[in-house]
Amino acid sequence: MTTPTPNPLLAAGALPAFSAITPAHVRPAVDAVLADYRSAVERLVADPQARSFETLMAPLERWDARLEHVWSPVGHLHGVKDSPELREVHADAEEALTDFATELGQNRALFEAVQALRGSGSFAALDRAQQTLVEDSLRDFRLSGVALEGDARARFAEIENRLSKLSTEFGEAVLDATDAWTRPVTAAELAGLPDSARAILAQAAKDKGSDGHLATLKGPAVQAVMTYADDRDLRREVYTASATRASDQGPHDAKYDNSQRIEEILALRHESARLLGFESAAHLSLADKMAVMPERVLGFLRELAAKAKPVAERELAELAQFAKDELGLDRLEPWDVAWASEKLRARRFDFSDEDIKPYFPLDAAIAGLFTVAERAFGVRLREREGVDRWHPDARYYDVLDADGSVRAGFYVDVYARDGKRGGAWMDVCRGRIRGDVEDPQGPEQKPVAYLVCNFAPPSGGRPALLTHDDVLTLFHEFGHGLHHLLTEVSWPSVGGIGGVEWDAVELPSQFLENFAWARETLDLFARHHETNEPLPQALYDKMLAARHFHAGLFLVRQLEFALFDFRVHLEFDPARGARALEILDAVREEVAVIRPPAWHRFPHAFTHVFAGGYAAGYYSYLWAEVLSADAFAAFEEAAAAGGQVLDAETGARFRREILAVGGSRPALESFVAFRGREPEPGALLRSYGLAA
């Protein structure tokens, strides 16, 4: 008789056993935990004594943690090591999870139990995090349709399930369209590309089992071609393929087209919001955000646009004149902009990304990042060998407090490859929580995070070299990681990034980017990979001088994204449909200075909004930038007073008042506790080089 192999997703352990997980394990593990969770909820609502925090909320948090143990590694593998088999079971299990989440959110008996706790005399004795958890739970019940009856209740559940499917399908279509398109690049077409860019295209060809050079739609390859390729036809071809991914345009298979998914997603989001009593999906989105009202979001974005658009128009006019006079381009097309901009930047500042890349080998940048964490926030990072991983490139680090104790850990996976979703992100593997469902009095589970990027891997005998933008990306995602890893709250729903208003969740990430501009910080790691020479002051000065180069163009592009996302959710009309391209065109008329061709299909690959958590919330990046720029100004003030940018006292205060408390109190309250006042927008405008 054969002994059944234990399911690694159900095994006890501080970390997932990635190498043992197969698609066949997913559904049995999910089903087992959901069955046990349902039984636990039934017991809780049937027990009239289970109306205290420890007897009601704490068990629910522990069951959420148990479910996360199963689902987090599955979702992670779906993002970093996808396969047709995993994709199929992921979609199937995700449907079951969505059904369960809707069922739980609409469990009236459970809602009433939490209400009873909120109304009891014991509520006042709870600490701030516990009270916030109760309040947030009641809000989430209402937003999950707990008050709906009959057909409306059933329809809401149906919508939630369908939206979950559509979101997954949308992201998979973008990934598949990205992976499917390649184009051989001839030796003549390599003109203008520096060695590092050529190495990216050579590696792409090698990965596909061929010689020579290959253009792909992976981020590093697109950036290499669009920035450096002198061959205009090559740039246009790559631009076209990239700008039409997963759409009805361009060179892509029609099976990847996201057009109908966009229509259905927006229609269902609107219907869901209306069922809950909100005017639109944008109004619903703001129910748990700092901005509160659509008028405030639109006013904020348009106020920035009023300052940024005139600057962007001047920048574009300058660029067009330069392209005509110096580059022989009578008409500057969208596929020329990055290439011409790099030429102008090199001319104006005698500076190029290629000049600085040799000073940013990846391993040194990571080591420098860790030194920032140690000096500013009092934690050390130590790589741990022997940890089970999903790919040989992935690494694992322990986070050590000042006393040497391990308080958290995180995985790092930084190279682009097939089967891996594009972009960069931080995600939760484990949350900090006291005990578990078997042993509520057991040891505290330590928080663990994933940090994922898509940098060009080492090639041609050279280490992986980063652009300064890559360094900023690394710092950004690590900022999210610190928010999760340094929490002092032991209830995951309000600890770390949990429970933080979505328009404030980017504060720690964007804040940390600022350190990557400081000379003091760069001196920790910016050294030539061959000579070990530190970054020359003259080169740093050029980099700093070029920091605000085309800041207006960058900012209006972000405003275009944010306004499109918000308006397409705010203005949805069931009688007229999504009108995504129509609204996008109106937004571009308002804020854009570069007008893409009519066949451009940016929304079809906008995964943040249609396959992520940023629906009617993409404005959060700019909103949180106000907070982050103002927060970093506190470190600049410490340096100006004779200290250092990596000021330990200011860092300890940021850790205590922002990172440690997570979502256990409103983000504005945390900001005021750190800064001593409410945020002021001047720091953001200065960070872009725009007058306040």
C-alpha cells in the first residue's frame, strides 16, 4: 500500500516548499483549508460567548493566515514561474476563493457578531490596532454586500466571481502577447545600441535557442531599442508591438485581445458599486482611501496638470527642434521620443545612462540598499543559504534587529525571463501574527515578503548592471518590503501594508527612492564593476543636473494614466458602454502633449487597473508622492542641520510612526505623528523641479 505524499501547501513550516509544489497540489489544499475555515466560522457564530476580540477576531485573523499559507505561494508562482498547468488550476482555485470571500463578506450572522463586539463594553479596552481591525471589518462587510437581499445578493456574488476571472484573464493575455512577439535584429540594425543593450538582445536570442540578436517585448529589451536604436523602422516596429499588446491592433494574435474584457470589467465594477449604493466604481473605490471624494482626486490631478503641462509643452517643443536641427527628423513621432531624448540629454548634460551603468552592478546596489536599511532604520539583512526557491536566481534574506534576533525575511527575484510577469512588485508571503489555528498561544509568525523585478540578467561575462532608474525601482519595492517587514502590529489585516489606505500605501516605497539620489547613499555602493572606482563627482553632478530632465513630460504621462483610470470608472454609463478609448482621448486632449497614433492601445495592457488593485486608484502614486517627498524632506533637514541624510534619529521616528504602525491608524495621523504637521505639496513640486 502506497503512503499518500503529504501536500506541501498544507505542511507546517515558516516558509513554503516551492520545489515540492505542483499544480496537482493546489485545489486539494485550497479546498481543505476552505472547508476547515467554513466550519470554524459556523462554530464562532453559533457560540454566543465568541463575542470578544480574542474569541472572535483573533481566530478569523489566524484562519486568514492559514489560507494565505496555501494561496500566497501559488499566486507567487503564477507570477514568476507560470505554466499552462499552473494557470489552469490557479484560475479554478481563484474562483473558489472568490466565492468564499463573497460568502464570508455576506455572512450576516458573522457581521452581527462583529457588530456585537463593537457595541460591547470590552471594545473600549482594546488597543488601537484591535479597534481598527473591528472597525475595518464592519466597513468591509458593508462593502461586500452584507446588507443585500435576494436577487441583488446573488447578483453581487456572481459579479465578484466574474471580475476575479476577468482580472486573471486580462493579465494572462498581456503576458502571453508579450512572450509571443519576437523579431530578429540584424547587425546593421544594432547601430546606436551600446554593448549593454546589445547584450540584452543577444541574451534574448540565446534564451529562445537561437544565435544573433532578438527584440522582444520584455521591459529591458523594449527600453534598449527605444532609447538607443538608430534604426527608425526598428524603433517603430517595437513601439507598435509594445503599444498594441493584447489588443485588436498591431501584429498580435486576436486571441489575446483584451477589448471585450475591458468593457465587461468596467460594466461589472459599475454594477457592483450601484448594488452597494454608490454612484460609481470611483465613488466605491474612495470608500477606504484618504481622498474620500472624486472632486478632491480630480482637483488634485488637474492642479498638478496646470503646473506640469506648460513645462511639458516647452520640453517637447525643444526636443522637436533638436530632432529637426540635429537628428534630421522633420516630424518627431512617438517612437522617436525616447531615442531623441537620450541624444538631447547626452548633448545637454554630457551624460547618458550608459555612462553610469558600470557603477551600478546589481549585487553592489543590493548591498548598498541594505546599508541604508541598517543606518536609517536599525536592521541588518543577511542572506540565508539552503532556503527552498522556485528558481536558482532567487535569494532569501533574514532581517535582523539591532540585538541580532531575526524579525522577518524576504525573497528577492530580480531578472526578466519567460513565464515571469513583467514589471516590479512586492507581495506578502507571510504576515506577522500571534499563534495559529492549532495553537493560538504559539510563537509569533514572522512577516515574510517577495521582492520581484525584471532587470536584464548578467551576459557576456559581465555582471548585471543597472540603470539609475533600475536602482530607483529596487529602492521603491524594498520600501514596500520594509513597510511589511518592520510592522509591530500582530494582526495582518491592519499590520504592514494591510489596512493602509490605498492612496497612502506608496508612501514608504516612493520615500525610499529619494535616498538613491543622495551622494551620501550612493557612496555606499556606486563603484565601477571593473576598477572599484567610486562614482566620480563630475558624473554625479551630471546625473543630478539631468534629474529633472523632461520631468514635465514624465509627470503629464502619469497624469494621463491617473485621469484615464479615474474617469473611466467615474463616468461609466451602462447605456453607452465603457468608452475607454473615447475617455482616453479626452484625457489626452486635457493633459497630454505627445499624442500617440489612433491605433495605440495603452488600456489593453494597463494591468495595474484591469488586473491589479489600482482600479480608480492609480492617482495614488501621485497622491502618495506628496507624502513621500515631504517625509524625505525631514531627512534633508537633518542633513542641513549638520547631520546626515541617513539620520538614525529621523529614521527611527519614521520606522516607529509610519512603518511599525501600518494600517492600525489613519495614514494622515501617522504622517502628522512623524512630521509634526500635515503634508505640504511644495516638496513634491520641488522634487520634479517645478516651482511651488
